[in-house]
Amino acid sequence: MMSLRSKALALVEVLLRVPPLFVVDEFLKISLGLPVSTGEEVSLLSNVTIDHVDITDADGNYYDSNFYNTFVFTLVKFFVCCLGCMTALCIFVLYTKHLIIVYLYLMSLGIVFVSYWTNVSAIKQIQTLIQTATTPHSASILEDILDLNLKRLLDLEGPGILVIQNFAIQFILSVLFRNVHLGPRHPTIQKLLPLSFMAPSFLAMLPVSQNVLHHSPVFSSLLPLVLVQYAIWASSYDVIQVIYAGYQHGRLFVSHNGLSALVETEWMRLNVPCVLRVFWVMRVAEHAILLLMETYDDEGDEGLKVSTLLAVQSLASMAKSLLVTGCETITAVLGMTSVISFFCHYIGNFFQWILLTEEEEDKSIGTVSAILFYILALQTGLTSLNPEKRFIRLCRNFCLLFTALLHFLHNIVNPMLMSLSAAHNPSTHRHVRALGVCAFLIIFPISLLVYLWSQHSISTWLLAVSVFSIEVIVKVIVSLMIYSLFLFDAYRSTFWEKLDDYVYYIRAFGNTIEFCFGIFLFFNGAWILLFESGGAIRAVMMCIHAYFNIWCEARAGWSVFMKRRTAVNKINSLKEASADQLHRLDDVCAICYQEMHSAKITRCNHFFHGVCLRKWLYVQDRCPLCHDILYKIDNDPNKDNGSEAANEENSNNQNLLLEDEPDLLLNDVR
């Protein structure tokens, strides 16, 4: 019961934070009051004229008052829209108790306006009916009441029924206002409120002048408006205090924990992903209802005779319209991003369930896919495109996101393959599950490429999707090859000294392919930036790609290659043990505890496998047993400097150790 209650309260809190997002979304729909240019519009300055005479023909000191009035009006609209967005965002981040107070105030204000407009509408209709009455007895509702003329009072086309309806509506509104208003709740004021709301209805029953009856809704709204005004003035100090307290809390939190911790804490407190999902679903549902109403209005009775094919086409057209309108503003894109993150999270959970593993919170597929989709939306300018181009771009972004999901899935299955092969895991079903996922990661990209190349002509977007798909296929093949080598080695009875070299060559091949693809994607993005669709965000993303995926990868690969070559040279400088020496030693390698059919002899006369000693050199240059120097350093004047360089090299050898982590895991298991 408590769990159900807590879930209900969490849902209510989420729903309370949705309306501010709709307010921001409406402001963004009108571009914050700024004029939106289209291809058919002409520059404003080029069309400025003076009494049908071109401005270039007029006096240079003349200025167009219409132009400056329009400019000032647009500027005012922009500041008002910005102020409205900031106010909505401030309401969004309020604590729940303060949020409820804001909504109570807005509800009370809304009730007053609904009451006023209801009274105005009812009085206008009553006055119209009285003026068009054909009998003198119809001129006063009071006479009908005194005469108990129920037939005339309950006449659906007479003024009596309008008065009764207005009485009921105003009574309900007065009861609601009495319970939600934040003004003083003095008993006398509470009793006067229903009379104030229903005063126009009372006056409509009396034979009063039309002028008094016409202005009665204004006077009936005075008391509730005074209470609303009093509430906002009485709480103004509390509002300032809450804003200052929030500022102080944020400043202290940032000073102690940092800005990122504050953002993360507020993100969790506000439950932003869930709020964005609810906002987007409600937004799409609203648009879907409007489309259905338009469809039924257009079809009428003939809609029942529509064939199944036309119905399917109508649904497809509706789905397209919903997707297009679902990403027309930044807030809508954020909502769609949250929904996509939700589905991607459960896709990741499904594959985690297949592989019988657990998902790491900081590497959640949902989080990574949300970031990727939002960056793609910003980079491609999704919100600024016309509906048809927006739909095409959205579909292309979905294709890129799907290929990225395949990479994320490979990152999940790859370590599992390595652990299964290195640990000699006898659980057959775990191997089958992992290999099944690998088969999917090969078949699906191939099927996608066949479909895309058969349906679309060559383009920069198609090349990018193809590169991502081929890259994931190469990654899976590399993982399967290394998995096969480890699995084959696990069933060998003797030590396989060449295993480390084979693994290195296969990984080097895969990394080289990925590096070449990274360079190709950089040039592909440069072509898009220069000749198709530029933009600051795309330029920034290209710089990030060039640094992390090209420069850093090239530097890391070259560093690993040089360290490996250095380690090989160091090992080659050591003597090779003869068969007679190994027979007399009759011992195992002190690093891997495996029998030695070949070995290297250190300066301190210790025997190790050459491969094991090479891996040890990735970590340090001293003997694992006696900690003596493993290789001879030439005497030169720069000996000290050389020692420092060697120490620095040893401290940076962790990268190469990571490259051979599966091999070390295999040795540890043995």
C-alpha cells in the first residue's frame, strides 16, 4: 500500500511539472516572438517605401516610422517571451510545496476569469431573449417566478433556463474558489463569495435597466479579484525570500560539491527524464486527437466506407505528422530524446537478459543513446527544417542511432566473450547466447545495408551509415577471432607461446580498420560542413572527433607499438635457454606457472617464458624474483637522464598492459 501511495505521489509530482514545459514550448513555437524568414519572404529593408516611392529615391534623412514601430514591437515581444520562458522554468524547478501554492494561485485567478466570461455570455443571451420577446410577460423572469409559470421558466429557448444554468455554474465556481484561494478566509468573506459570483444571475431575474445588467459581471468579479490581489501582495516577501534561499543553497552547494554535483542532484530531484517523457506523450496525444477530429470532420459518414488500404495510409500519414510535430521545438526534441532513451534502455536490458549480465549505471545504453540523439538533432538543425525535410532527417538520425546501438551492444558482448573463452567456462548455454548476439550483430547490419543501398542513392548520410555498419561487423569478427584463439588455447595441454602475437596482430588489424574509418568519417563530415549543411555545432563535433577518434587513437596506437617493439628488443637482448639447461632446471615459469619448453635467461640467472617476461616488461624493468635490472644499460654521460626517461616509460606502460589483459586473465586462471 505504501509503495502504491509513493508511486501515486511521484506521478502527481511529475504531472505538476509538465505545464511549465508546455508554456515554454508555446513560446518556442512562435520563435520567442522573432520573425521567421522563409524562402518566399523578401528582405524588409528592400521593400521599405515612402508613399509608394522607393526609399532610395527619397531624402536620406527620412526614416520609416512603420519599420521602427515594427522593430520596437518585435523587440518587446521577444523580451516578453524570454521573461515568460524564464518564469516557467523558475516554476519548474520549485519544490513541490511551493509548486502547489503557485498552482492554487493560478487556479483561483483562472476561476475568477471563467466566472466573469460565463456571466458575460449568460447576460448577453438573456438580454437578447428579453429584447426579442413577443409578449409583455416575458420581459421579467421575476414575474414568471411569482406566477409559478414553470412552463415558461423551463422553456429551453427562454431566459429562465439560462439563469438556472448560470446559477449552477456560478455556485460550483464559488465553492471551488472558496477552497483554493490564498486570501484571508474570514467567515463573512467566505459567505459573501457565493453571493458575489451569483449576483448577475440575481439581477437578471429582476426588472433592472439593461445598463446595470450589462455591467453586473464586472462588479461580481471585484471581491474575488481583490482577494487574489491581496494574496499576491501578501506573499511577495515570501516569494523573494524563497528565491534568495534557493540562490544561497545553490551557491553553497556549488562551493562545497561543484556545479556538476548540483546539476546531478537537481536532475534527480526534478525527475527530469520522466517529466520530459510525460510532456512529449501528452503533446503527441493532443496532436493526435486534433488530427482524428479533423479526419472525422472531413470524411463524415463516408468515413465508415473507407477501405482497409486507405485506413492504413491514413494511419501512416498520421504517424508521420506526429513524428514531425514531435520534434518541432527544442522542448519537443528533449521529450522525444527522453522517450528514445526509455526504449533504448529496455533494449539494452533485453540483451543483458540474453547474456545473463548486469548493466553498469554509468554505461547505460539509454543514457548514451539519449546524448547521441540530441547531439544529432542539434547538429542537423532538426527544429529549423520544414516538415518534409524534418521527417527525412529524423529517419536518417534514427538509422545512425540504430547503428550506434549495435556498437553499444558489441561493447556489452565483447568482454563476455573474452571471459568465457579465457576462463574455460563449461556453461554451453552462455556461449550460445553470446554467439547468438554476435550473429545478430553481423546479420542485422548486412540486412540494413542491403535495404538502404537498394532504396537510396549514394549520399554522405548513406556513406556514414555504411561505415558505422561495416565497422561493427569488423569489431564482431575481431572479437570472434580472439575468442576462438583463447578457446583453442584453453583446450591445449601445453603453453602456446605465439598466442600473444596472434592476438596483437588481430587487434592491430581491427584498430587500423577503425582508424581508417575514423579518417573517412572526418572527411565525410567536412564535405557536409562545407557543401551541404554547415553550422557551429557540426564544426565543434568535427573538432572533437578529430581530436579523440583520430589524434588520440593514433598517438595511443603508436605508443603501444613503440613500447611493444622496445619490450621485444629487450627480450631479444637476453640469452635463450638451451634444452639441456631447461632439463637441469626442471621447473615452471615463475610468472605463469606453466612448464617451460623454451625460456629466456636474465642477467640474474633466472628463467622465464619470453612472452611472460615481455608482459612483465610492460610494467617494470626488474626481475620478478630478485628485482635486479633485467637488461644492461650502456654507460654514457646521460645515464641519469636515461634513467629518468626509463622510469617515465615504465610509469606509462599501463596502456600496453591493457592491450594484453585477456592474456593475463588466461594466465591468472591457469
